[in-house]
Amino acid sequence: MDEKALMGRLPERDRPWVMRTYAGHSSATATNALFRRNLAKGQTGLSVAFDLPTQTGYDPDHELATGEVGRVGVPVAHLGDMRVLFDGIPLADMNTSMTINAPAMWLLGLYGTVATEQGAELARCAGTTQNDIIKEYLSRGTHIFPPAASLRLTADVIAYALREMPRWNPVNICSYHLQEAGATPVQEVAFALATAVAVLDAVGEGGQVPARRMGDVVQRMSFFVNAGVRFVEEIAKMRAFGALWDEITRDRYGVADPRQRRFRYGVQVNSLGLTEAQPENNVPRIVLEMLGVTLSRGARARAVQLPAWNEALGLPRPWDQQWSLRMQQVLAYESDLLDYPDLFDGSHVMTALVDEIVTGARAELATVLEMGGVVAAVETGYLKSALVASLADRRRRIETGSDVVVGVNRFTETEPSPLTAAGAEAVEQVDPAVEIAASAAVRAWRADRDEVAVDAALARLRADAATTANLMSATLECVRAGVTTGEWAAALRQVFGEYRAPTGLAGGSAGGSDEGLAEVRARVATTARDLGSARLRLLVGKPGLDGHSNGAEQIAVRARDAGFEVVYQGIRLTAGQIVAAAVEEDVDLVGLSVLSGSHLAAVPAVLDGLRAAGRPDLPVVVGGIIPARDAEELRAAGVARVFTPKDFALTDIIDELVTVIRQANEL
């Protein structure tokens, strides 16, 4: 017998997973330079982050894009931007992942056109469009169209890719943000698989793909998951995912080939679990989370991208991303992990934990399917309410200390960190001039094209959207005519309409056992009486395009539990809409939540609006990922309080909101 086999090693060492960093900011030119540097450092695939206007179908000069251009990703407004983004990068030889959902068809059209211009055969191009719209309604908030229309776009992309781009993953079912929105391992597995079922059903019922090719569809479906710091549980979750996916695709869709049923996934580990307090602790967190998706060979990720240690502070710098890439390289090349078969086969502990998650997820999936599937569960608010309730329970455990977060609710004594020492610029700063340049550039692009061709392409897109035709052909015509991202999305908005997802607040209550909450309730009631009101009224607002609403929802839930009347209209509001609601609802306090980095534009716009509306006295507080220097600037502009991730105790925050109201009214 081979000596390696005798020692339990593999005959040949496994190949490492695809190593990526999630990258993109400022402009296509700056991001292209960043891609080139990362590839030179040993990164083996690209993972493109798009800015919020691109993700939500707006051009850089749109009102809602103000303050958001180039902040959390790269702006791509038209074919010219995509050409610059991949200039000098041979797409035929590159595995490219694009985190794009509602406009996934549009970005794939741009990508494919540039690849063709480079001389690449589309059939050779490998990569992924995330193209999972369901989780946007639940957790991330970059949806545009209603669920049925969105699933149609997803199915159209799958049918097109199956025919023209057979190495491409046209959909990437994403459970990542479900975990960040509060999902337990059981919920994460069940809700993601419910989404996969909805996608496969839409493809099967659409008539574009013959039944005999469903195995090919399944084979090109990938998943994008989250991994938290409880890495033993995460290993079990991934093994459970694989077992249930194999079962569903075999039994529900009749896929006989086990190779086609293989669970294929990429991962980014938990960004929102990283802490602003003692941020150096995020490095071991990231390493442990990476182990959860690499230790088990039978459930190992196909691609991994790691956040940077400072993502709770702001936008990571290239050096920070390099550090995260080096973590992967040390594990893959220095350790002996890839020398061995699965370390957990035969483990009684792991088998029991996997069975527990499988059983729970199978039952939860059955519940969703009995409701009519994941679309019905979105539209009724069932899924969102379940996530809000789970996240509220998680926050309660952190606040009470039953879940320990080192440096946050325990072991808070600390030495000054050289990583964030005074004078050190700990995060990447996006120059406001980027937005001005992008707005001017898109106007110049529009001025220098054939308007007749543009009008004809958009007319065809609208006409095809009103039928059951696959919209990829019309989209490609729009790409070639020079249509912009905002124009493509606006044309489909005219046909499909827009969608405002349920907020899920009815499902959340997490303060019942909080002893401090009773005292805050008493302060709320007293302050209301002092003001001559029945109840204090709080407006929670999400200005701009930032759709990460978890924090805003948890504040709304806890404020309601404390006796506030809460006005929360969901995400993606203009400053004018927030001001109008504050005045019409006669609120006592406005709370703004901004996690995208656009706070220096979004918050002053609301303050100016309140002054113009005759309510300069109405206090405003802000929460989000806000560097200390920016917090000072916001306070100087008139913001009463600034809350950041280090302010984890929600009841204490609500108590402080009461103090703000009392001070503003000189009580």
C-alpha cells in the first residue's frame, strides 16, 4: 500500500480553492488598478463589488445616488465603464464573480460584450452572477422589481447562460445576508434552499429549458454562504446544506447524476460580526470563520473571500485586503490541511449536529413550501418577521452577556491599538470628487451616442418585457446601443413596477426580560406626559440607497418595546421623503441609519430639509459605520448623537434617545 495512504493522507494534495478579495470603489479606473495589484499578489479570481446606484439601477447623476457613488463598490453606468473595469484583464482566463442581483442580466450583458470585444469565446468564460433577488427583499435591500418579475429575469439569465455560456454560474443562491439579518443555521439552510426551489421551479415552468436539461441547470447553480465564528457549527451547517441539496435535486427534480447534484458554494465570512471595539480581535475571528468552510473536505468551499480586519470602521485599504488574502494563502500553502481526506467522516459529534440541522431545515423548508413557496413567504412577511425575531434574540443574548463578544461585552480593558493610533488613517477614503466626475462622465456618454438607436433599443426592451420573451436579447441590444444602467432599469420599472418589501417589525420583540427596559419605559411615559402627548414618536429613516436595514429594524423594535410609537417606512428614501414624514407625523425625534458611508451627504440633506420645513428644533440622531472624524463633523452640523457599532446595548441607546428628546425640549 502507498505510504501516504498508510498515513491517512491523500495520494495527491488537493488544489486550493479559488482565492478572492471583494473589491471595487471610486471608479472603474481605480478598481481596475486594484484588480491588477490583487492578481499580482496571488489572488486567483475576481470578486466585483458594485456601488449601490449600480446595484439598484440608477445612474450616478440620479437624486437617490447622491453621496453613494463609488462608496461600497465600483460604479458601472454603461459599456464604457465595463471596458475600463476589465482593461488588460483577459476575461477568457479569469474566474469572475459579480455581486449583482436585480440588474444581473444587465451586468452580464455588459460583461459578455466586453469579453467578446477582447476576442474571448463566451463559452470559455467562467464566473458567477449572484442573481439571487429573494434575499434582497429580506436582508440587503437592493431589489428593484416585484418578486415574480425578478424571478423571470433570473430564469431568463439561466436559460441564456445554459445556451451561450455553459461554464458560467448564472445564479448564486445567497444565504450570506440571511445570517447577518439574524438567521439561525436552520433558517439559513432552509430559506436559501427555498429560494433555490423557487428558481428551479421558475426555470422548469418557463418552458425555455427542456426537462431533460434540468441536471445541467442544477450543475451550474452555486451558493454563496456566510460563516460565523462558531466554526464547528458552521462545518455542520455546510455538510447539512450538501445533504439536503443532494436530496432535493434528486427527489424533486429527478437529477440522476450525483456529480450534477454536488453542492457548490463560495463564501465570505461574517463581516457584520466584526467589531469596532478592539478591531485587532477581528483577525482571529476571520481565521476561525475561514476554518468553518475549509476544514471539512467533503463540504469545502470552492471559492473564499475574506473581509478585512477594519470593515467595522470603514472601507478597507488595499493593504488590509492583502492581509486577508495572506490568511488564505497561509492556510492553503503552509498548513497540511489539503493533504488529508475529510477530517470529520465518522465523527459522532459532527453526525449528530448535521442531523439536527438537516431535520430542522427540512421542517422549515416544508413550512415555506406549504405557504406557496418563497415568494409567498416574502410577500406575507413571514420570512422577514422570522429574521427580525431571530436577530432580536441574538442581540438580547449579547446584551445580557450570555453570548460573549470579546472586547465588546467582556474583556473590554485594552491597550491603545497601533492599528488605529492617532494620526493613522485606518480606512480607505473615497474622494467626493469621484461622484462629481462620474455624474459628468455619464452625461458625456449620453451626449455622444446615437439617440435613435438608444430609443429603439429601450422601446424593444419595454415591448419584450410586456410579453414572455427572454429579455437577454433586448438587453444586449441596449448594451450595444449605449443605454445606461439607469435607463435599462427605468424601462423595466415602467413595465414591472417597483416593490417595497415588508419591514418585518411585527415579528420582533426582544426586551421583555431586560430589567433596564422597565426603567426606560417609565422615562418614555414620563417624558410623553411632560410634553402633553399620549406617546413619544420616533421616526426611523434610511436615507439614500443603503439597504442594510438590520440595525434600523432592531432600534425600531426596541423603541416600540420601550413605549415609543415608531414610524418606519423602510429603506431607500430621499431626504425630502424623510422630512415630509417627520413633519406630517409630528415626531419627537428623527433617527437616521446609514451604513454605506454616505452619511456626510445624506444626513446634512435631512438637517437642511428640516430647517426649510420650519422644524430646526427637531432633534436628529445618526447610527452607522461612521469614523470618529466624520462623527465630529456630523455633530458640528447639528446632529444630537452619533451611534456606531461599539454601541451594542440597544436599551441603553433607547434611553439615550429619551435624553435627547428631554434636552431638545428643555425638560
